[in-house]
Amino acid sequence: MSHFLLAAALAQLGRLSEARSEVSTGLSINPTFTVARIGVAPSTDNPAFNVGRERLIDGLRKAEVPEE
């Protein structure tokens, strides 16, 4: 998971080649990881958590993590 979190952060900073490298490493460890796994997490009443999760999902997509 740490590789995917780093990839999302790097993608949000515009460092896409580094982000994609982290995705590649993450997928070599866990080839079944997808953006959909993050999106199905239970929602909460905490708006800060929800905003953070949306940023994470956006970063994962920018880093080209598979959707499903």
C-alpha cells in the first residue's frame, strides 16, 4: 500500500514519471490492486476523511493505477 500512497502523492505534485514507477513497484508486489478497492471503503460523516479519500483516488488515477 505504501507504494500506491507514494504514487498518489507524487502524481498530485505533478511528478508523474516517479508516480508511475511507484505504481509499477506496487503492482509487482500486489498485482490485483485497483482504484476500485479504495472507492468501496465505507463512507463516513467526517468531511476531512472524505476529501482526503477523494484526493487519494484522484492521485491514483493520475498515476495510472488500474481502475478495476
